Amino acid sequence: MCEANAEKTKKRIMLKVSYDGTNYCGWQIQPNGITVEGVLNQKLSELLKEEVSVIGASRTDSGVHALCNVAVFDTCSPIPGEKMSYALNQRLPEDIRIVESKEVSADFHPRHCSSRKTYEYHIVNAPFPNPMKRLYCHFTYLPCDVEAMQRAAQHLIGEHDFKSFCTVGAQVETTVRTITDLQVFRAEDEIIIRVTGTGFLYNMVRIIAGTLLEVGYGRREAGDMPSVIEAKDRQAAGPTAPACGLRLVKYEFD
Amino acid sequence: MCEANAEKTKKRIMLKVSYDGTNYCGWQIQPNGITVEGVLNQKLSELLKEEVSVIGASRTDSGVHALCNVAVFDTCSPIPGEKMSYALNQRLPEDIRIVESKEVSADFHPRHCSSRKTYEYHIVNAPFPNPMKRLYCHFTYLPCDVEAMQRAAQHLIGEHDFKSFCTVGAQVETTVRTITDLQVFRAEDEIIIRVTGTGFLYNMVRIIAGTLLEVGYGRREAGDMPSVIEAKDRQAAGPTAPACGLRLVKYEFD
């Protein structure tokens, strides 16, 4: 609760939030289940002794991880913006860390401004799973043709109607999105799919990962991608790859 | 339980075992607490319908991880050695995986034969911890001079009396050990200490890590290492670094 002349002293704080999504029902507050947003609101309210509701940039799903999701909130607290991270980290559980905090202009809204997000989808591709990566990577022992996956990926770059790559039932005005970069490469025992875009549909990255994996397995041709896009039909794309392999790695605001 | 002519059909199987040590009280069976050895014995006994006791190569501590610990056991089972991994993995929890299994000669004993082990100690060195690495890496935000750590490490390579790097009270015939290689390097947000040797004392790698970190922080000089070794006194070395940062990564038998 701010003082009487609240509006004058109110400021908007931006948080960069890193979390292991394993133990959370995703970002967004749910009636039943612990969420990252819920924990942030609770700990911020305790710290600042006022009711705080953060606005998150990306509502990651249950089990999805983030190195740098973004959230903003308004407060009358005298704590300087850049010190918020330290104060908040002392209260947060170890699987959520604020990696940066700073004051931003009062009209900055992380979902209403132009931005680019980068996601990575990690797949351990080895004869057996690596127990230390089981919570952060999908696993397949099947041989994968990463070059074919990379060729398939090239077809998805650019502005397209990604309706085939959107879970049915999602309510959006348009299913047109722009992917600015999409790379598939091996690193140690992993295949990493790294995709950057200005916006993503519901489950879009996980469906892209599931579809590219089918190309990797040889069940689809890389050259089939244009017709998958053209179909504008979820059935035309591959399965939704599991949540644990997905992580939000970068958020850039213009 | 083997048949009457058991000795004739008995064979020795070697397992390479990968595990996330977070939820285990180490390798070795304990009266109170779940251990990797205990789980392996239980699941192998269920699978093979005979009492099985594995012999482990390295008795890793509580919270320490392994990519390839080694264990052997004797069995009369008709399951071919190389198929044991698949059968056993179906019964094991997800944080333990058998990554290889094969028949070995009946006199192969993983602790009584000449071998080289490689451990890695991982430290996230960044302003804030990475939640996805919190169970697998130590963390420090302090600036670290990795070149100084590497210079200090060079003094530890070779055959030395490592009594200063052994937890007091450990019962061993000699505290002389040989380190064949010891590297310190950065990889992404981590500092990795990789050490190979023919044998290690109790907590030796964690004490080396704790001592090298003090060099990194500037609290000790790299050139002090010879006198730390010479002291043959645990007090002369640095603190024992936390278990979670340690992982056994390679086991080689001559």
C-alpha cells in the first residue's frame, strides 16, 4: 500500500527471472498448483509489505525452464531497483533466481512492446539417458540426421502462418508469426534446436521440435516442411515434444 | 540362487553406472538412507531372482554424481551380459542409469586392479546462481583468477603425499597418491577443475577444489602449493568444497 501521494513515488521495476520449471505448474497463476508468478507475487509482497502482482513477459508451461524470463511490477518501495534482486533472492526458493532488477519507465509493458525471444530445445541423443540432464533435456536413443533437421528448419524461418504448429483451441487473433533464426546443432551428447522470433504460438517451439525430430529420424523429409506450413492444420505437423527439453534463453526488447 | 553346478555357470558382469547423486546417501550401503549400491542390489536381485551384491569401484559421497562409476557382480542368470543394462534400466529409478554392461573375467575386481579415474569439479562463477545447475555445480559470485588456479594446479600433478588434502580420520595405509593430470578452465558460466589420477584419498578432490578456489579468490598464492603439500596437515589446505559440484566422469582400467 502506497502513501497518499502514491502516484508520485510509484516506480516500475523490471526483473529478469531464471528458474528450473520442474517443480512448477508453469509461470501463470493457477487455482491449484504452485507457479513461478505466484511465488514471485508472494515473496515480493512479503518483502515490500504491499500487494504486488507481477506482469510476466512469457507464460511458460508446466515443466518449461527459463534463463531470463521478464516480469515487471509497480511499487512505492524505497529499495533501489537494482537492489531488488538481492533482497528478493534471499526469500525465493533456490529454483528461482532474479538475475537482474532495474527501474524502467512506467509505461513499459513486457507483452505490449516489440521484442524478440530465443528458446532452446535440448535433446540428449545417446544410447542411454544422462541422469543429470533428465529434468532439462528430452531424450532419444534413435539416430538423428541433424543435417536433415537443419535443412528442414530453414523452411520455417521467416513470416508464416504457423497454424500447423499451434495446439488446437488456443485463442489468438492471428497465427502468423515470424521466426528470425532457427538453428539445429550438436553439442556434446545433445542436439540443440535454437529458435528466435518476435512471437510464438501456444506450444509452437515444442511442436517445431517434435516435427524436426521426425525429420531427424527419417520419418519425414526436410522438403516436406513447406506443405506442413501450407496445410494450416495441427495434424500435419509432428508431435509436441516434452516440456522439460524447452528453455527460454533470451529476451530482447527494442 | 544358482543351480547345483553353480560354479560352472557363474559369470561376472561389469556395469557402468551413471547417476544423479542428489537424492542418495552416496554409493555405499548405509544403515539409514537410500544409496546407489543399495538400489542396485535390490533391483538386480529382483531382476535375476537371486541375491546380488555389487562391488563398486568408487564409493562416491552423498550428493556426488557419476557419469560412469563401475560395479561388478556374479550371477548364474542366462541373460547375456550386454543385455543386462536394458533389463535393469527398466527397473531402476530415472536418476540411476546403466550405460553399459558386459561379461568380464571372473577375477576382475574394480578396486584391486590398476585404474585411472577422472573427476570434474564444476563451479558456476557468475553474479547469480543458475537454478538449472544448482544441483550439479558449486556456486560463487566472487571473481576468480583461473590462470592462478591453473598455475597452482600444476604443483599438485605427480606423486605426492597428499595428507594435507585428506579428511582427518580416514584410515589408509599411505597418503601418497599420483595425479596424472589436473586442468582448470572456463566453459560458459562455469569453472571446471578436471583431475585424473590412479587413486584418491577421502575428500581429496573436494579439498583440492576448495584450495584452488582460495587461490582463485586471491586468498592464497599459486606458489604456496608446495608448502601446503609439504605440511602433511589438513589445516594447511583450503576448505572441502561442497559435494554437489563433484562428478566422477571417467574410469579407465589397464
